Amino acid sequence: MTTKQELSRQLRALGIRKGDVLLVHSAMKPLGPVEGDCAGVLDVLAGLLTGQGTLLLPALTYTTVTREQPVFSVRESPSCVGRLSETFRLTPGVRRSVHPTHSVCAAGRLAQELTGGHLHDRTPVGPRSPFRRLAECGGKILMLGCGLTPNTFLHGVEEEAEVPYCLDPQPVDYTCVLEDGRRLTGRYTPHGFRGVIQRYDRAADLPGGNILRRGKAGTGTADLFDAARLREAALSKMRETPCFFVDFADAEKN
């Protein structure tokens, strides 16, 4: 079993520092047994960041909040992106941004600032989402045990680059139920991604220095991106090659 002390040492060696603004994508199983399980991992991350930092985890709901079931509850809708995300969502004092399919949970110094504006976006990773704002505040992205593929931050760069495959041309009227019970209904443009295979592992091949550091976490991998540098390199690449981060499913069959 990996102790919390050992996991802290591994993540500190990767480059996580006191005061960081850190967005974490995660998969617990590849880490192997960790002292305290999900709560232990969250303890480690909070200890590394201290009260001066900000911890964010996606709390996505796109599998349960759909065209057919278009109601999202800030308080009740569970995250569909793993046990660590759901444990964090249920932790007292954690704030959740308001978006029907791509909410983010946050705790720490900038939690309110980073989550508060998401309510006004009408795409999943719009300019006021915590994902997009991460690059503005010197944030980092930790891919904890999950490899490089589930990188929602890059969806925001795709939206910014206006790539042809990202957004669904058919809008959806979603209802968001706020913490106080108020219900807000709005028309949103969801993600599409029909006929494509997402290849965000290619971020490791982007030109430019100091974008990615790679290491270990427990028995699994840990990868740390500098958000601003990743945005700059990915945006430049997609303006040159719009479909750099996807393959087309039909091409795979041929």
C-alpha cells in the first residue's frame, strides 16, 4: 500500500507546490491501494497546496443529464468521472460550478472566483468555465493515474480554436437546479464528437518546453501540465492542423 507520505513525496517531486491552482483528472484503480483511499488522496493534495492553493476536480454529468433527461441539480447530480471526483463533490465546503454537463468542484482560495461565472456559459467549456480560466491564473493540470486522454481542459481549447468536430449543431434546453432550489432553464450548445476518436495523448508531442512533467503516483502514472503553456501550444497546433487531437472513426475501419 502506498502511504499518504509516499504519495505526497511523489507528487511534490512531480512539481506540485504550495499555493498552486490545480485541476485533477483521476483514476483510482491504477494507483493501487493508497492509505485512506479517495479521502487519503484528497488529504495529500490539500496538504501539498495548503490553504493558499485551490483544488479543482471535474464533476461532469454528461452521461445522466442528456437531451432525454435535461435536468441538472447542483446538490444532487453525481459526477460520472470517477470515485475521487465524487468523493470531492460530497466533501463539506466544496463549491460546484453551475453547468448542466460540465460542472467543476473547487475548494481553496480561488474556488468562488473560478466557479462563479460558469453559470453564464452556454457551451460546456466556455470562456467563463473553470477549465478555461485555469490558464489565466497560472494553473496546473494533474492527470492522476488516468493517462493523458481524459483532458477536458483541451475541450476548451478546441472550442476556442473553433474546430469543426467539437460542438453539436442541435442545441438543448437544460434546466439547472441551484443550491437554494431555484430552477434556471437555458439553451445550450453541447459537445458533439460524433464519428471521432479523441487523442489527447498527443499533447505529449506538442512543441515547446516546460509543458509536461511525467512521474509516478502509487503504482500508477502521474502527469502534470502547465495550463497556460498547454493552451498556447495546443491552440497554435489546432490553428495549423484543426483535427490534430482526433482520429476519424471511418478512417480506422478502412
